[in-house]
Amino acid sequence: MNFRHLQYFWATAHAGGIVKAGEQLHTSPQTLSGQIKLLEDRLGQKLFRKSGRKLELTADGRVALAYADEIFHLGSELEAALRGPGGARRTLEFRVGVANSVAKTVVYRLLEPALQLPDPVHMVCSEGDFDDLLGQLALRRVDLVIADEPLSKRVSVKAFNHPLGHSTMSFFATPALQTQLEGVFPQCLDGAPMLIPGPASSIRAPFDAWLGTQRLRPRVVGEFDDLALMATFGREGRGVFVSPSVLAAETEAQHGVRVIGRSDELVEQFYAISVERRISHPCVVAITSAARNRLFEH
């Protein structure tokens, strides 16, 4: 592929038209049109279509633009890394996607070792749905995805799971709510107001199964995809809620709640998912090493 042709396409797509792109590139519209036509012939797909006096990207054009964005972004990184001031330490750019079902305190614990590297790190965090983040990973828009479930073999994304560790789950309640609970744990949960993880959470199915095994029927007050929001409702005494045991001390201190019990049968797993089978990115190496060695001790 001729990357000059790709650059002309990229500039035209972002400029919104041939004339404006030509002005930016100091190239005639005729030359631009010809070079883009050569790229389309090379790819075997139309990248633009006319819409009145404007150009619009086709579906294939949008795919090509996503890759072109990544290619030229990496080119800028290469320039910055090799043309920096003499003797200056290079800045590592680290783009990480975080599944919104993972507790934010866990995320900080996982990512914090990357900020301890000798070289300065520019970390870009984005949060979202697990499947959407895998799409970003496939397009190389993120270097790593942090999730509480592994990449399924059914998903057509070439990436690899790197287990980070696991934590049992603890149950929390405000002191006032705890005094209203009858019996010992876990029987005290029967009929109690409860805040539970949403259906998208990886812990939800095991949680429902555990309630069935224990023959417990709590009164479900709310379901939450965001565990931080669930803890906020729990802090206000709206119900008993669950959180990873590894965060028990922080959860008690931050929300003024108490651990009323723990289930060793409920276990939340954490994974780093990357396109690398053998990890080479320094930030990912730091994260996986720290997690396996000292993070998950509960």
C-alpha cells in the first residue's frame, strides 16, 4: 500500500472535502482525487460517496479511517519518541480501557504500578461496555482492557487473557441497617433489603446461584452495573451490598459501613486483555507483575 495515498484519504476525510484538504496539503484537488482513486483501486472498495456538493464516507471508508487514525497516531508517537530533546526521558503513552463493571478502587490498584516506572507515563483511561472495549482493542485504540471476565473464544477478536488475580466477595451494611437484620450471616439476608450487581456483571450469575443454594430471598431494592453507585446507595442505608473483599478496609472507611459477612464461594476474577501473547509494553508488564505478586491477598 502507498501510504501517501492513505494520507491523502485521511486528510480529506477529516477536512470534510477535497478542496479544503488540498489547501491543507498544498495539493490540487485533481491530484488528491487521483491519489484517492488509486487507493480505492488498491483496496477494491469505494471510500467516499457524493452527497450533494459534499463527500461522505462509505461504510468501508469509515473502517479505513479508523485504521488510518491509528496508523498516523502511531507515526506521531514514533516521531515524539525519536526526536525528543537529547537526554530527555521518553514519555510512555498507555491507553487502557476499563470495563464499567470493575470497581474503581480495584482499577486504581491495578493501574497504579504503571505510574511507578522510571520513564514518565501518559495514561489515557476510557470506561465502557466490555464488548465495545474489545472492539477498541481490535482496532489498536487501546493497549489493554481491564475486565472481570475473560475474552470468550466465541468473540472474533485476536487477543489474549492475562489473569491478574481474584477476590472473594464481602457483604456490607450501615450500622443502623445491621441492627435491623435478624439472625447470623448469611441467614440474616433472607427478606433483607439488598442492592445487587446488574445482569451485565460477571458476578451476577454466581450471586443468584449462591442465593438459591443458601435458600435466601432478599428484597431486591436495586440493581447496578456501576458498583461505585451501588456502594453509594448502600452508604445511605438503602440495602446490603457486595464488594470485593480485597477492598473491605477502604469500603468501610469510605462509606461508613461494616462487613457483615463474607462468602468464599463468591469469587470475582480480574483479567488484563491485550493483543500481545507475550507482554512487552512496560506498563502492562508492571501491572501484571504487581497484581500477581501482591495485590490480591484476600
